[in-house]
Amino acid sequence: MSAGRNKTATRLAALAVSVAMFAGIAPAGAETIKIGVPMELSGRFVAYGASGRRGVEMALERFGTKVGDNDIQLLFRDVQSEAQATVSAINELVSVEKVDFMIGPVASPIVAASVPPWQQGKPIWIVNGSSSTQLEEIAGGEDAFFHTYPYAYHYHTSEAEALQHYLGEGKKIAVIYSDDNYGRTHLPYVQQFYKDAGFEIVAEEVIRTNTPDMNPVLTKIARVKPDILIGLVQTTDAITLAKQIHTRKLDVPYLVGTAYTQLDEWQEAVGEAQEGWMGVTTYLPGVNHPANPDYPELFPETVAWAEAFKTKYNMEPDFLDIGHYAAMGMLLVALDKAGGDKAKAAEELRSLDIPTVNGRGKFESTGFGTKQQAFVDMVVFQRQGGKNVVLWPLETASGDITAVTR
């Protein structure tokens, strides 16, 4: 070939590379890393899905959309807070899109519906939600399953210890629980841990999910005169419960919820009825964890991250915002270390032990069936005067417990 032709070939090759880059075509050997994000973007658990989406998107934005030459693509799917839609969405992600990684959904019954379609392909699956121990029994032993949210027993050990400390033993408890995966999963742990703490359960009342009228159940509870009422329901039902307790001036001094009591959606919906309700969470505004020296942009100090979140979204982050951010961040770090490879990323996830905005990011066995569990430290708080007052652990307490007055 002549020198002229060599020059022409070189120029054509360079032009082809330039065109490919301009058109967004990946160089040879590069792949798109697809991360499926099935979330409750509509329906009764939309508050959960909205937080999940914010956390995942912000983590990718701060990390960057590439690992080496590989683009990272988020494939959001709305599971509509319904089991049938969940199965369809995850089937599509696993069997059609063939994602290697998946994060979400959040609510216990929706995560339960996700398991069968996930098992068809078993992408690396991070669940920052579902406190159901049924999930632990079904998926906890799977190598591809990573759980980053506390289970039901983590909730109730913390709340029972806090109430025992402040109120002493011998108090009477009434429980309202929903007839779904969430309520029926939590109930045995309330029975176990509150009994161990010296309390007596005098009433257990079940309600249908999305019931508009809880007054018949509240009438039964009023007759046994409990000192404590525990609501084992999710956000929509928790709104109804709090409003109807307040409206009828139910004479129960201490009202105990789970994670819903810190949600803006719940607080704004119930208004003054939130006063005195206790809750449990993995995060409250003001909590601070140190920055990660290796990934300071992704994992700055928690208070700095929270300020950035407020600037971006014009709101305080909640426990699901920060939980999904930390979980997604850990996946991105693992992908970075693994060069985007699925099998290597799973190994990197298992070996991570890093500071995150949500505390120490390390996967360990729960001892009850989940091989890979992170972030289980819980904070117990009470709504007082429209604010969260930390009650437990004692070293972080910002006030004392107060009884609800009617």
C-alpha cells in the first residue's frame, strides 16, 4: 500500500472514532451496565418508591455514570405498589433486559412479590426495604441477595428496651396489626420481645389493609385500658389509625409506631394527631458519620450530604432516601473495584467495609438466615411539639419520654 493510501486509511480510522464518540457509541470492548430499579412510583407505597428513586439517582449523579469505559444505565420500572405489576416489571427486567444488578422495591408485600421473578435470573439484588423475616427465610441464604434495611426483630428489640427503661416492667400493651405480610411478620416479634422486657399483651386486633374505619377495633382496645398501643401497619393505614385515635380521644398514654412516624407523608397527613407517637429508624436529621477518604464526593460527612440533598430536592432526606443512597453507593464502589464485572462485583460487595453517609457499610450474617446484611443500628424517637426527640440509645438521647394527654 502506498504512503498516500496509509495516510488516507489513518485519517478515515480517526474520523470513524470521532463520529462514534460524537454519536455516543461505546468503544469496542465497552459495555452498558444495566441496573434495574423497580420502585413503587405510584399506588399506596409511593412515598417509599419516591425516596428510593431520589437516593439511587443522587448516588449515581455524584459517583458519575461510568465505570472505566462502561456506561451505567438505570432502568426504572413502576411496580405500582401491586403484586401483579411487580411480577410483570421484574420479569421484564430479568428476562428481557437481562439486568445483572437490581435495587428495589421497598415495601414488604411488594418485595415478597418480587422474589419469584427475581429467581428466574438472579441478578445481584439489593433490597433497602422489607423488614419481613419471610423474606429472610426465602431469599436470605442466596449469594446474590444483599439486604440493607433492618428486619422486624431489629425494630422491636430497640423499642422494647427503650420502653422498659423509661416505663419499667408490668405495663399493658394492645396491638393493632394489618392482615398482610407486614403486620403478620411483625406480630410474633412484638409478642416475644415485649414479653421478654416484662410487658403484658392484653389485646391483639387485626385490621384489613386500607380499611377506612378502625373505630370498631379501637372500641375493643378502649375496654381493656392498655398503657401502650402498638400499630403494626404501613403508612396509609397508619394515617387512618393516628387520625381516628386522635378524633375519639382514645385514652392510651403511649403510642408506638414503626418507621412510618418519621415520614413527611405521615406527619403532614395526620397533623396534630402525631403528638406523642414513638417510632424507630436508621436515620434522623442531625446524625453525622465521617467522610469516606477514598470516595469523599460520593460519601462526604452525613451532615454535608444532607445539606446537598436539601439543596437538590428542597426537603430533608428521610431514612429511605439515605438508605438507598448508601446502598446504591456501595454497589457503585463495588462495580468500580470490579471493573463492572457481575461476579467480581458481588465479591467486592461482600468484602466492603467502608464509611458511608448511613454509617459503616459492611455486609455480615444476621445469624437468622441472611448471609449479607448491612445497616441494622436503630434509633427510637418520639414526636414532641412537631419534632423528633431521640429516646434510645441513651447516649444519643435528646429528651425524655412523655405521655399523650387528651
